[in-house]
Amino acid sequence: MTPKLPSSVNVSALAKKAETLYLNTETLISRHSLSRIGFVTLTFSRHVTDHKQASRAFSALYDAHLKPLGWEFITVPERQSSGRVHFHLICAFPDDIRTGFDFETCKLANEAKRAGDNALFRKYQSEYSKSANSNLRNIWAFFRSPAVTKYGFGRCETLPVLSNATALARYVGAYVTTAGERRVLADKGVRSVRYSMQARSASIRWSWADGPGLRWRRGLQVLGLFLQMDLEQIKARFGNRWGWKLKDHITILGNNYEKALSYVSMIPDWADYNSRLGFASTVCAQFSGQPVSVLPKSNFLTSPPPF
């Protein structure tokens, strides 16, 4: 299936917001260690679809509890396909919440949840929860306490970060495009990103620079997001001539950076390598108007990717 963005989406504005969030997330993580960073999801106990109502509840929680705690965090509100609003936070906690955590079982739990197997999900969830250290357990207890639930929040999940800082920053940046695509008229004036940081490294008041070098770096950056690989993994996968093998993909994605970045949010996290590669090739073919086949045929899907 050929990917397509809604015509009403301001792709350039979304891409700039995502890029700004990425830069500020890297700053937040560099100022703290990755072991103290948590990915928080705050959901409401009721089916809240009014973005402004949700924002007021979050602001009340922030003023009463989060601000006095002095935690630094970045917040991205998201409207689900059902219309329900929830919040994602990248939060820097005072202590290490990562050591000892069973990431492998947590991954299995997420796979079971996506497959709709709730019994298996709860089994794995119970297992990985036992691996949480005392610092993470204290965070869980806080988000389950009346201090949080009295503002209408229900299930609140906090997990340490498995991937590297760059992957986390890009992953959360993709939520900006998802949120932008699902905004409705009533959401006008609602901020799509909130910052509670001592200092930010970037704001959206900048313009895209130009030049072949920058376009190449941006194309490589987006390809890495499509394939879920950093530069070293790309080099290991494609060998010494990786740049030549991937030059068409990188060039096309770099020349269409803003829109290409928006497509990252369309990739489900269960997608395997071949599906991601097929999707990247489909996107590049759409941009260029012709098939892009710079990699061995064995690396491509024989049919369009399932998303």
C-alpha cells in the first residue's frame, strides 16, 4: 500500500516540531544519564476526548506535584484513533530506574499485547515487574497514588529506556506527527509539545538549512529511523560500500526530508527488518516516481509491506 499523509497536515511545521523535540530530548538525556530516563504514559480512567479538558487536568497535576518535585520532562499529548487523549512523557528522574530491569520479558509482554493475548500479556507483565528496582517501584507507586488519580488519571505506565538516546528521541518525535495528523478543529490552540526543562537547546524558530552535506546526513538519519539502525549497525549490515549501496535511498530521503520524517510515525513498532526495508523502498519510489532497488533482491519483500 502506498503511504499517504492527510492533505490538511502542514508537513513542514510537523517536521520542525519533531526535529526540535529530538534536539531537546538529546539535551535532556545528555544532562542526565540514560539510566535515569523513563518513558511515561498517562491515560485517563474515563474516555476523555476533549483535548482542552485533558490539558487542564495535566496542568493541575503539574502545578500541584510534578513542578515541586523538580523533575525535568518533555510531554507530547496524543489523540488515539478512537479520539481518546493521553500523554507521553520523557522524564528525567532523580535516581537510576534502569538497573536490573528485565527488558526481554517486557518486550514479550508488548508483543502479546499487540497480538491481543491479554492473559499472556499479564503473565509477562507480572514477570518483568518483579525485576524493577526500588527506585522504579517508587515511581510506579507515585503515579498510582491519589495525588495523581484525583485529576482523573487511570492507568499510568513508566518504563526505563531500552534503546539509545538517539532512538528514544526519534521515537518520541514521531508522536508529534501522529498527534498532528489526528488533531481536530476543537484542538486549535492546544500545545502539541510541552517542556519542563532547565534549559532547552532548540526552539521552533529556525529555518531548514540547505546543502548537499546536510541533505545526505538527513537522508541517512531518516533511513536509520525506517530500518531502526544507527550508523554503526548500517555499516555492519551493508559492508564497506554501504554508502554506495544506499546512495539512492539516502539521496531521495534527504531531498524529501520533511515529508519523509513524517512517514516514520506510520511504521508500527512490531514491523520486522524486511517490512521496514520494503516500506522505505515504497516511500522512495513514491518520491522519485520510479522503483528504487539498490540492495540485493533477497533483502526486499516480494509484496508491499503490511502497513
